[in-house]
Amino acid sequence: MTRSTAEHAAGKGDEQPWDLVMEPEARLFDLRLRELWQYRDLLWLFVRRDLVSVYKQTVLGPLWFFLQPLLTTVVFTVIFAGVAKLPTNDTPPMLFYLAGTVPWNYFAACLQRISNTFIHNAGIFGKVYFPRLVVPVSVVISTLIQFLIQMLLFACIWGWYLVAGKELHPHWWLIPVMTPVLLLLMGALGLGSGILVSALTTKYRDFTFLVTFGVQLLMYATPVIYPLSMVSPRWKWLVELNPMTAPVEAFRAIYLGGNVPWNALGMSVAVTLCILVMGTVIFNRVERTFMDTV
């Protein structure tokens, strides 16, 4: 029933007028973000589901949040610092790689898990209506909890190096200001990229394989295992085009010392906003017909 029909019926004296009208919306930029707040209880239920399902029936459970970045950092330290002798800007290698791995894991986890939104939730999407954006947003929040746990690991090792008198020069006043900003930036980039890919996977399943492979390649195009300063000027501009380069470099700079790449951060914000808006628009358009193709 359209809105005009509902209003006409209510005016004729129906016992109970409509309080919710669902109708097709043709406007391109009708993002319906207000509905996310109306369904906030469902959002938190999905967050809880994500946290429980990831490590359900595992022996170590949430300890994997610690072990994953720790083991990755140890491998990077042995291979890239010990064998390949890559520079770490006079920073202890383990701390250098951990400062790159923790923020990168947050973005990569958001992108990989959100990219399968339509495929993994086709069953519930076909049975009941709710804003589909609730699912990817819940992934960003549940992955944020994972990041905070890994951040605790980083803080412990970082604090140990500070007490040990290592040459670290953190920007103390920027830490409480920039950490939430960088989190918001990485979460928005993961959300925008993820929902864009998830919309494409409804028709082209090849993207499910491309995401896993592409995230691994993208990590090497991001200064996670090497400092941006070692990149040749010939290719440096290409690495800086990567919107994750600035957040990773800024994270290292505020905690370990160095210059914060303000210009690159501004460009990263602009690219992230474009990806987020474009992804949301395409996601909302695809959700109307995806059941015919999934």
C-alpha cells in the first residue's frame, strides 16, 4: 500500500491507521541511515552473535585475539628484520611490526567479513525486513572489540619498551585525540569497501576469491612490514594512493615517534568518504533485488 493510499484509508475512519508504510524508493541517495538507530537493539544482537560465532567451539577462544597478531609479529621480525634486514626506522622490530599489524588487522577483518554480507545472510534477509546495513555495521563494531583486545597487547609491549628506556618518542597529546580518529577512518574504509564488494558478489562470485587474495596483496602495498621512508621516490606516490597507508603511518608516528602524515591523512579521508558513500548507495540498490541472484 502506498503512502497516499494509507493516508486515504486512515482518513475514512479505519479502526487502526498504519504506523509504518513500506514503499519502493527511487531516490539514488536515499541511504535510510535513520533506520539504523531505530533498529539499534537488533544491531547489538548481531554484534553479540558475531563475537560468539567467531570463536565458538574453539579451545583457546578469545585468546586467539592475542595470539594472531603476536605470532604474526614474531614471524615478521624473524623473516623481514632478521633475514631480509629491512629497516624499521631505528625502532625495535617487534614493536614496529606490531604497530603495523594491529591497525591493519582491523581493516582487513572488516573488509573480509563484510564482503560476504549478502551470501552469508541470504536466509534471514529473505524472511524478515530490517535495514540490511545493520549487518555490516555490526561487523565493524564487533571487530572493533577485537581491535581493542589486540591494542591491549600492543600497549603492554609498548609500555615495556618505554620502561626499558628504548628510544621512543610518542606524541603524548596526540594519542587520545588521534587514536579514535584513526579507528573511525579505518572502520569507515573497511565498511565502505566491504559493502561495495558484497554488492558485487551477489552477481559475480569471483569477488569472494578476489577479496582473500587481494587483501594479502594490499598488505604489501601498505607500509606494514616496511617504513614508507624506504620506498623509492619513483613508487612512493603509488603507495601513498593507498588509503590505508596514511592511517598505518600515523598510528606508528603517534605511538613510536616521527612525523604525522597530515596531508596523506586528508587525502585518505577524502577517498574513504567517496568509497563509503558509493558503497552505501550501491548496497542499498542491490538489496532490493539480490534474492533473485544469490
